[in-house]
Amino acid sequence: MSNDIEQAITSTYIRDLFPALSGVGLVGSKSGWALFNNAACSQTPHFLIDREIEYVTLHNFNTGESSLLSKQTTEKLDSARDVIKLWLNAGDEIVVLGQSATLLVRLLAIAYGHILVPGDEIIVSTSNHECNISPWLDLQKQGVVIRFWEFTQDGYNCIDNVTSLVNSRTKIVTFSNTSNLLGEVNNCKELIQDIRAMNNSVVVVVDGAQYVPHKCPNVQDIDCNFYFFASYKACAPGFGVLYGKRKDFDSIPGLGNRYQDKSNYLKQFEIGGPFQAGNLFAFHGLTDYFNTILRQPISTVCTRDIIVRAYQVMEKFEQFLITKFIEFLLSKSCYRLFGPKTSSIKGRVGIISFQHSTISPYKIEQVCSSNNLYVRQGHLQAYRICERLGIALDVGVVRVSFMHYNTVEEVDKLIGVLDRIEELAVDVPASNS
Ligand SMILES: Cc1ncc(COP(=O)(O)O)c(C=O)c1O
């Protein structure tokens, strides 16, 4: 480990940017909690909270009107959207927001439902979160054929498993950049190129919900048609975000009312009343956050380069935590690790799911919880992954998910508890029923 990373990890300069962590995360403090359920919900740096307060205090006016105040507010919210676009490297393409990733992919499937005809085919990866399976399956009612793309034993989507499924009737292929149970990193760019080599008109929809919190997204580089994620899992406000190429948004009917401008993507896909504008404004705080990670003065300018370099620092932090934890699990024959067996952040992120040979995930979660370690257990709505890997849905897995703000001390504490789990779990009930 290089000196600068070692210094950064042992210092708390990133952690101190998160007000919530000063209260709950400190190991050693009696009330201190270590948060290892970040894949469900991450914490927010103060810059974003500050921006939310700034909005409510100074800019809380209606948008889209001709008065100066309204114009200013509209501009400020539009430029907050620009930060999201830069984050994804979306260029001039379209980004819409919604209540959740689940809702946005549901809307996308409804929109495609209007143009697909019986016999059209959709390929759906079984390593998807169920939110990116059920909406497509529902199109079977109108004669659309669904084909399942199986992942490899290590959890990756590989081209060999989809080749026989792609044909001239294939309209959509959808898979995850990273699964919420397996933690693998799929090579979207290569997969999309190979799929297009078989059928050039296929629309590719990628779920980035568990990738964006760990690795820098680049939708233009992977060249997908649609990409969605949940910004609240990536230290940002509570939205679902859907990127799509303009030409692809143009090819599906919008879901706004009949009188609304069909070329206004926001009216057509952010349907209903205005958003939580303060939350949207908070995206400006990401610029401050990324600059601070790089130990640079805060600037109002966000560039792609700043985002890419900030992610490089975050990845180095996370790599250190992953290596420690994966090496521990692999050294213990009582633990079965799901997903990639590698500890390299090139092939996986810090989403690490496992089972113990005799102690249930529920018991492990309870023991962790009583030691102020917040892990997650269950099927994680990754039903088809569980089915394929022989994980009973009522048993599930233990999932530990890191963010770059977790510390080595926290991971050591978790390892200490898991190392003594047989002894610590003796009096814990087997389930909560
Ligand atoms: C991989 C993945 N996709 C989508 C979602 C759904 O996100 P949301 O809660 O915003 O609907 C989740 C939630 O955990 C997820 O892990």
C-alpha cells in the first residue's frame, strides 16, 4: 500500500465529511455502530446537506415561470441535473429522475410495452435484482417472449451464455453492471459490443445501482441505450436516475398526459408534480465532495476529470477493506463466499455475501447487531440468484457491503466477531418467527 493511501486510510478526513458517521460509526464508542449495509442505503456528505438547506433557504421558488426568481431557480436546478450527467458521462443525452430505480425501470418497461409486438423477445439476466426482471416478465401477457441469461458460477455475465439467445427477434437485453448479492463487476462495454455484433438493433438496458457507489460510471463508453441507478446508494439524494440515449427515448411513447409536449422528456418521464427540488439541488454538493476527496479547494466547477480521479481514491480505500475481508472469509472453511472469489476491485466491489456452514444468516446478523455491526441478511430480492446457487429464500445470505468511508478498524471488529461466531451465537434464536 502506498504511503498516501495508508495515511488517508488511517486519517479520518473522508469520514469526517459525513455527519451521520460521527454519531454512529465510531468503533470504541459505546453507542458506535459500523455500517456494513451500504448497498441498501449509504450516508450523505455534509456538502449535500448544506446545499439542501441553501435551496430551501434561498431558492425555493416555482420553476418554469418568467419571473426572475423563477428563472434563477430553474437554472440552479438544471445545473444540478448537469452534475448528474457529468457523473454518468451522459454528454448531451437524456437523464430523468424518479422516486426509485424500481419505478423508473417499471416505467421503461411500460413504455416498451406500447411498441413491442407478440413474438418480440427480451433477454433478462438472472443476476438482476427482481426490480429489473418482473417488469419485463409482465410483458409476457401481451405475447413478448422472455429468455433468461444465466450467470457463471463466479457470478459474471459472460457472452457464451447469451450467444444462443440473441436472434433477429431480440429487442431488448437487460443485465446489471453489478449484482446486489454477488458484487461482481461485469464488463458491460465488451458484452454490449458482442451482443450488437449479433444483432445491431438490440436495446441494452443496464442496472448500475450497485456499481455507481463503487466505480465511476461511463455510459458513453459502455455505449448502452439505457442505464439506471439509485443515487441514494451512492452518497447522494434519494432518487432513482435513468439515463437514455435521445434516439431511444424518442422511439418509445412518453407517459405524460395527452396534452403534454411529447418532446419534453421530463414531462413525459418525470410524470406528476414537481420533484423534491431541495434534494435535486443537493447534487451540487457532489462537486464539493469530489474535490474534497482529492484534497483540492472547493470549486463550483465540476469536471469529468475530477470525478474520475475522486473515484480512483475511493476505489483504493475500498480495495483495502475488500482484501482484508475476503482473505478472512477464504481462510475459513466454515464460510461459503458467493460471487467472485477474487479480492481485486477490478473484478468485484465491496458487496460480499456468504453463509456459515451451521449458523443461519439471521443468527449471524443478530450477533453482529448486538456488537453494533450493521450487516444485512436475507434473499435481497435476488430471488433467481438464490435459486441458481441453492440458497433457500427463507434462509438467504449474510451481506456485508462497504463504502469508501468504512474503516479498517470496523472491518477488524467484524472479522473478530465472525471468527468467534460459533461461541457468540449459542443463545441466539434461529429465526425471528
Ligand atoms: C442492483 C439493484 N438494482 C435496483 C435496486 C432498486 O433500487 P430502488 O430502491 O431505488 O428501487 C436495488 C436496490 O437494492 C439494487 O440493489
